[in-house]
Amino acid sequence: MPYMTFFKHHALTIAAVPLVSALLVVVFFVFPVSEYVELQQANAEPEEEQVARIVFVGDIMLDRHVRRMIDAHGAQHVLGGVRELIEGGDFAAGNLEGPITDSASVSGGTKVGDTNNMRFTFPPTSASLLSSFGFDLVSIANNHMRDFGTSGVESTKRRLDAAGIAHIGDPNGADPAMLVKNVNGIQVAFVAYNEFLGWEKEKTLQGIRDAKRDGADLVVVMTHWGEEYVAEPPERVRELFSLFKDAGANLVIGTHPHIIGIREDVGSMRVYYSLGNFVFDQYWNEEVRCGLAVTVTAIKKRGEVSLVYEETKIGMERDGKTVLGCS
């Protein structure tokens, strides 16, 4: 196209460039972008808080004297006194201290020191019983889960799955290192550790790291460790806690000693070295008859999560009942 023809053809466009530029300058100064953004933010709805209450309890043992009391008087007799506590949470978790099988009890009627006194199996209805009282998850990472062999573990998992109760810590190695549950919009990762059945600590550490990588809001490690009837954790347990902390855990819930252990806060992280018993037929002194339930309220706002703790003493009575309070 000849130069003059091009100029005539595009004269209006070329002439408009200074005018458009001037208008943009006026718009920029009259309606600054920063003020527009701030106005949008000011008019935006404030982010709502998300709140989740998670109840943790200690060792759950449904054989021996407890099993006889359930058979004679029903589950309400044993757990009715703590139903309100469990159901008061949005999610409830504990340590299932033995397998659920179709086998008859071999520990019932035995005495301390007898061969089968510490070999547990729980009734086939145990999973549905726990579900009916509000439990959502149990750890099966403990020293009694293989009391009836690997088949007892598999039976336990089938029963729990059928009852809608999640589980972590399969000593047969089939469970993933961590399990994430959405509790009222808060992503809670549960990771197991078992000191007694060959559960490698690296598996737990990897579960914590995976949970942090995947953006979990709260990472809870449920552990089975320590020495029976000793509240003070041994050095090896303290070292494990330090590893879990460094990997990114927010909370550690311990079981196995059968009595309430000490608790510690390190920065924003807390460890309960042992919650003690929750349902158990150990009555010989106050330490074993008293357990601890911990309700953790997780509050999330603007991506930040804060934790509030409420501790409730639990008592085990000689007639098999678990009740609020312990004296």
C-alpha cells in the first residue's frame, strides 16, 4: 500500500492514540488500582472460622471381666457413663488394645500370671458397639493386636470397616503410614507408631512428612510406647518424640503404660506420653483405675490453626463401668 494511502486509511487510529493515552492517565489517577483492590477487600465477607472437636481416649480392652459385664448387663452398663463425652466431639479416637475375632475368650476367668491372662480377643460385636458410642477411629498399633495371630488382625480390620470405624497402625503392614480425615472442614492427619511389633519409626516419620506435604491442618501421632505403670517416659521415648516434632507433628497421643503419663509443651506442640486406661479391668490402685480423655478443639481461620485442650479424668469401677471423674 502506498505511504499516503496508508496514512489516510489509518489517520483516525493514529490520531486517537494520544487521546486514549490521556484518558487512561485520567482514569488511573482518579480511580487508583490500589484503592479499587482495597475497596474489594473491604467489601469481601470475612472468612468464617472452622471448628473441630476431637476426643482422644486411652486403652480400650473388651475381654476378661469387661466382656463378662457386657454379656451380663449390656454395653450401656460399661460405656453409658461416658457416652456424652464421646458423642460431644465431632470425632473420637482411641487405642483398641486387642483383636476382634469370632474366637471364645481365653483370658476370662484367669488369674494374673496365668498363661492366657494377657491374651485378648474381643467379641465380634465390639466394632459396632464402639461405633454406636461415637467412635470414628482406633489405633491398632499395639502389643496385643496379634494375640490371635495375623488372622486376628485381619478379622479386626474387617469388623472395623463394616462398622465404619477407621483404623491406623496395622502390624501386618497393610495400613498406610497416615490417614487424613476431614473434620468440619479441617484436614486432620492421623499417624501411628508401635514400639512393640516391629513398626519402623521411619514409617511414622514418613507419614508425618507426607501429611505436611499434602497440606494437613493438624498432624496427630498416636503412639504405643514406654514402660507399663511408669508415668515418666524413658529416654528412648523422649528421643522419638523429638523426631516426631522435628518431622512436623502438632500433637502426640501416647498409650501403653496403663496410667496417666506426664505431658509436655514444646513451642506450639504438645505430647501426652500416656492417657492411661479407658476401658480396662485393672482395679488394684488409683493409678490404673484412672485414665485421661483429651478433647482437642481445632480452630482454623485465614489458614491458621490454633488448638485448645480440655482434659477429663476417667474412672474404671469394679463392676466394669467407665465413668466421668476418678477418685
